[in-house]
Amino acid sequence: MSQGSPGDWAPLDPTPGPPAPPNPFVHELHLSRLQRVKFCLLGVLLAPIRVLLAFIVLFLLWPFAWLQVAGLTEEQLREPITGWRKTVCHHGVLGLSRLLFFLLGFLRIRVRGQRASRLQAPVLVAAPHSTFFDPIVLLPCDLPKVVSRAENLSVPVIGALLRFNQAILVSRHDPASRRRVVEEVRRRATSGGKWPQVLFFPEGTCSNKKALLKFKPGAFIAGVPVQPVLIRYPNSLDTTSWAWRGPGVLKVLWLTASQPCSIVDVEFLPVYRPSLEESRDPTLYANNVQRVMAQALGIPATECEFVESLPVIVVGRLKVALEPQLWELGKVLQKAGLSPGCVDAGTEPGRSRRISQEEFAKQLQLSDSQTVAGAFSYFQQDANGLVDFRDVALALAALSGGRSLEELTRLAFELFAEEPEEQAEEQAKGPGRLLYRDGFSTILHLLLGSPRPAARTLHAELCQAGARQGLSLCEFQDFSLHHPLHGKLFSTYLRPSQTPPASSPGSTTALANGTVQAPKQKGD
């Protein structure tokens, strides 16, 4: 196991090169004994008063938010609100919001640069997004419109504030919602200054401020100029970061409210005007703006992102989950008292066998319905709710730890490799069988948590060297075992049953000094 810091990861490639960025999904807060005493005292004396007063102000915001939209139809809310409602309610919410953050300890908001007008930059993009305190950036931006989850409308007070803001709402459960959001963003951004600016956090989730996550293209689809906005918390102790692994909501709130004074720096960079190529390609536009903001912040711009609610990091040309679901499956089976090595897979190489949840439970000899449902959910299901038992067989083989890496990769190849269409039938089980795109992506998704689209792209790159559309066993093992970077990654990820608990210092999941370490679980 690595002896490096669990919060940082470095490339496994032994060849010299620039240092890899720190792991942006992990935040560890180390307090000295004196700091712990200080936070205990201030946490008892100062934090409760601050939080109580802040919640009172939060509820005082509700009447102003309600008054602005009271009696207006949905059709009227499709246009920007003007008149006395705008004047009274806007200034009321703005003043109370500043008081709320002041009570939580944010005594100073230092602004650098100049905010562009809505005609100059209809869209604002703010980064790094590191905490639930980041909405403080709305204050120096004069409360621009935001994009939020539709589910937040049901949250008390927050829902009223979103209606007041005339926020653009996206639903994760409605496939058509994203298309409507794109159309609405484009409509407002191209309104010629009729609508206020729209603010995006293009990373889409919180990080630890040590690197910028991959920007999502939503803010850049309209192809209009954007103004980058940098958010910094230049305090001696970082109590505000709320990353995927690290202090939870209550601890971040308590520690920050216990600080005598917290400072926020908001910097407006010059307006970024897209080229013709960027205006036609939102992804290119997003990547270029990300690089500009990263350079101004002095931190790396990474390809790390959240995919299907899991943090994904980039290792060489490969995207892998920070903690593959395979590891969670191992914990579920271990808790149920099942030894993966004792299960008879009964799969035929190269042939798919679909099984139901009931057959899955019978095959694995599981009786508890909750455990069965939990374990079954880790595998991709088709429209009929069935899973490919080859997926199950490979996962169990990896979890058992009874095979060498060479044997395991050979088994993976045998399970998912197929005979080329032009190959003679009598050679079906010979060395001519190839691993095609879907099988390759399934193997990487199961073993490393790689997103399937990224794995398919990598497969196409690996096949470019030859005329074939698939990989031979030799080529697949050369990639997974002998490559200086990916080989070590496979060797670490494929031994989840031997990794210590996430809280132990030697546990594995973030790439650090040549291995992969696991960050600690959230405490709240």
C-alpha cells in the first residue's frame, strides 16, 4: 500500500513528467490540539448563536420571496419581473442575504475586477465550486438567475427563493427536462439584455479547490460571451470545503460558524468571447474557459468529473471510478457471509446468459431479499430487468482473490471475447477470438468503474494501431498487465478484498505515489 497522502494522487507512470493534480474529491481537515480547543470553545459559545440568528434571517427571507411571485401566472413568470415587485423584493432579499452570511461569520466579501453588464456577458460561470456557502457569490453579482434541481422546489424556504429567482429548473428524472433547460438558457442568454445574467457552477458538484473539475457544457451551449468568476476562501484554515469525502454538512457549518472571521474573495475576470469554432462546439468552449480559470487560480484543470453519481478520475488515457462499485458489492457479499470463490459461475465463454433477480439469488445462495436487491443493483439490467451472468461471474472472480491477475484478465477475455464474423466456425475457440468494444467497456466498467462511453473511446484508440476492430488476448493483457501506468492500476483495483477499511491510513482509492488509496468516509 502507498505511504503517500490519501488526499493526493500522482501518476503511476515512472517516466518523468509534470506532477499530477491533487485528488479534487477528498478534503481532509487536520486540526492541532490548540485549534481543537479553540473550536470547542467557540463552537459552544459562538456557533450556536450564529447559526440560530442565521436561520431566523433565512425564514425572514420567505415573505419577500413569496411577495415577488404572489398572484403571477406561469405565463407571466416566463418573463422577467419588473416594477415595484422587482424593486422592493429584490433589495429586501439582497440585504437579508448579506446579513445571513455576515451572521455565519463571513464578515468580508472582497471583490476584484469589474462585473460585466448583461449585454456584454449574458452568462456568468463561477468556480471552483467547493461548498454550500458558494451562493454568497450571488451578492456581488446582484442576484443573477441560477440553474437548480427541480426537486429543490419542495425544500422549505429554498423553494420560495428559487421561485423568487425565476431559476431554471432541471429534473434528473425527466429525460426531456435537459432539452427544455438548454432551450430556456439559450432563450434568456440571447434576449438582448432583457433578462438578468444567468449564473452557472459549471463543475456541477463540489470539490476541495485543489483542482478544477471538468466543466459541463450547459453554460456554453448558447455560444454567447461569458464572464468567469473566481471564488476563493483565503482563510488560515479551510473549514468551508465540502467534498465527496471529508467533513459533512453539519461539521462544515459548525466549524465555519466557529471561526471569528471568514473572508471570501470574488474576482471577475475579463469577458471571454468565443471564437466561431467555440460557439459551435460547447465542449471545446467549456474546456478553454476551464483552462483560463485554472490558470488564473494557479491550480490544474482536470478531466475529473461525476458520472452516474460516482467521482471519476483520469489515469493516463483511462477514466476510472475513485471507488469502483465492485468494492461496495464485495462489502455487501461479505456482510451476507458469502464467499465469492465458492459460487459456481456456470458461464459459457463468449455467450450471454440473462438471469433474473430470483435466479441471481439462487445462484449466489442468498436468502435475504434486501441483500439480494442490493447486490443485484450493481449490475446493468436490460429492459426486462435481467442481467448478463457473465458480469456476475467476472465480478465474483475478481472479489474472490483466488486468481492471479494474468488468470483474471484471461478469464475476462474468455467471457467477453467473440469470434470475428469472417472467421471459420472450426476456429471459434482458437486464438482468433477478439475483444470488441462492448465487451471491453463492460470489463473496464465492472473492474475499474470506468464509464462505458469513455471505455469505448479508449478501445477505439487501442484498435487504431491495427486493421481489426477488436483486441486479441495478447493485446488486452499487454494493456491491462504490462502497461507501466494501467498495469499498476489494474493490480491495485482488482484486490478490493485485501484493501483495509476506508478509515485506515493504508487503504487504497486515490492515486498516490504509484498506488491507489481510499479517502475516508464522511463523518456526518
